[in-house]
Amino acid sequence: MQGQDKPHILSPSRQDLWRFTESHIWTFDTNHADPDPALSILRTLLDQPRWLEAHLLYDERGSQLFEQICELPEYYLTRTENSIIAEQAGQMIAAAPVECIVELGAGTSKKTMHLLREQVRQREGGTFAPIDVSLTGLIVSRDILRQQFPQLKFQGLHARYEEGISSIEKDLPTLFAFLGSTVGNFTHSEFVRFFRHLSDSMGPKDFLLLGADRVKEVEVLEKAYNDSRGVTADFILNVFQNINRQLGSDFDLRKMRYYSWYNPEWQQVEMYAISTATQEIHFPTLSISFVWEKEDRILVEISRKFEPTRLQQQLQCFGLKPVAHFTDPKEWFSLLLSKKS
Ligand SMILES: C[S@@+](CC[C@H](N)C(=O)[O-])C[C@H]1O[C@@H](n2cnc3c(N)ncnc32)[C@H](O)[C@@H]1O
């Protein structure tokens, strides 16, 4: 079948960990990954406060709902970031002389197409390797890319960040793009773990382009995560359908509601599911249950907001030296370009 050769973006010692999924897309072999998803979900659900890891939001329906969120009038993030990249992609690519662009948590890579266009214009080719837990987005971006940029090689990696990042060949000059302010979904400890791992896995000719949403008026922030059509609420509560499907558990979606607010001390929007009636949740594969009390919350997602100078300083602590800062006229969103030092 076409597109079945092992991707050259993967280091030879890690290639056997990937299996061919469909044309130009490979999946990380889960035998080497999390052995028991039920346990890792329960660990965070039994924590105080109860919380969930962000990747659980992106089953097929979750990915589709996220695409709808990106189009909402209240959700300024995608529009703003897209306009910055569309206008300044030429400078971004000129400042990062690379052969490959690896996108972390790529989704459908719509905004990245501006970078790819510049990569083709300035360097006539290269490789694009999006990494995502959701196969849906990888398929969409493969089809668009193969039609619009036949000069580029497409090597889609269906995996979690850490599995993808540690498999990338260090000697290939690579721009890691991490857009959409997805970095804001990390808790403080996940943030440290992620950037330590990313920086350790980067080679001396590598760059990072990080999209980060900035601190701004509370009203704007709160509206972006509580839209009038209720799409964000659907997206957040859909996580329980995904968990029920994966684990055979029995969260009752009719007995929960969505609640979000901006926590100014932590500079983050917090998105919760609140139980509207006491319910006992069973996990049959582990023979464990817990009682989710009425009015008790589960923190499903956070979206941290950043101050760009401070974020650049923090990245420097991980050996990522600032190269350039791109923003919009309102200074609502920032794209920070750093180089591995
Ligand atoms: C907030 S969306 C951003 C999508 C796209 N980058 C954008 O800017 O519109 C987060 C993306 O990261 C993916 N994702 C979430 N957790 C992940 C993980 N642990 N490993 C790999 N991908 C992940 C999701 O499937 C989703 O496509």
C-alpha cells in the first residue's frame, strides 16, 4: 500500500514501536504505553479535587466539537492565532531554518498550513509530521496537505505527545509547533514534565514555536469558555461518554451540568462537571466504585493564561532560548519562537 514505508522522521532505534495504520499514518504500539487506562483515569478521579487528563476529551465526537468551538464568535483564540500566523509565517519560517515541522496536538493543522506554505516557498520542501491522539484530525490534515503541498512529505503520528516526541530523530533540524494554547491545558507539574522531556529530546538545530493565550479581561475569557450555544458544555461533558465507552463505567450525563469560571489567582479558566444528584459510578474492569456526591465537582479541563515575558523566561529554564515574539494588535495571543540552546 502507498505510504507504508517507515517514516524517516523516527529515529531508527524507535521505529519498531510504531505500526502502520493507514496511508502515511503510524500508531504508537500501545503495548509499550499505558498498560491500564482504567487505573490512570481512577487515580485522577479519586484525587482532591477530582480531575481528568485533557487527552480524554478528544474521542471522535470531542474532536468534532472542538472544531465547532474554534468557529464560535466568543472563541477568539483560533481566529487571533490564525491571523498572527497568516501575517507573519514568512518571518517565523525564515528564523527557523529546518527540514521538518513536527506539530504537537495538531488537530486538523489548519493554522499550520501557513507555515507549510512558507516552508515550501523558502525551502522547496521538507517533512510535516503532526502528532495527535485523535486519528480524525490526522486524516483531515493528510488529505489537505497531499493536495495542496505535494512537495512535502506527510508522516502522521497517532500517539501521545511523549511517545511521539521521544521517537523523533534528533539529527533532523526540526521546528516543533505547539499551537492553540494547548500548553494552557497542562497543570503546573505536567508543564514542567512536558518541557523537560521536550527539551531533552530536541537536537541542537531544533526550534519550538509555542502558541499561548494571554491574560486579559475576565469577561472576554469567561465568555470564550461558556458560549451561548452550549458547544463548550457539550465538549466538556462528552468526556464522560468517552470514559464510559472505554471503561464500561456508568457516569449518567443526565445528572451533571457544566460550570466554568476564571480563577484570577491561578490565571486559569477552570471547566467543571458538577453532579446534580448523588450517583455511584462503577468501574467493572477494576471492581471499584465511588460515590459522586450531589454538587461535588470534577475539574475536566483548565486553560491557563500567560504573560509572554514570564513564559519566555520559564522556557529558558528548560534550555529554550528566545528568538522572536509574534503577537496581534490587541496583544491577546502570543507565538513565541525559541531555539534549543
Ligand atoms: C486544544 S486542541 C488544539 C488543536 C490544534 N493544535 C489547534 O491549535 O487548533 C488540542 C489537540 O491536542 C490533542 N491532544 C490532547 N492531549 C494530547 C496528548 N496527550 N498527546 C497528543 N495529542 C493530544 C487533541 O486531540 C487535540 O487535537
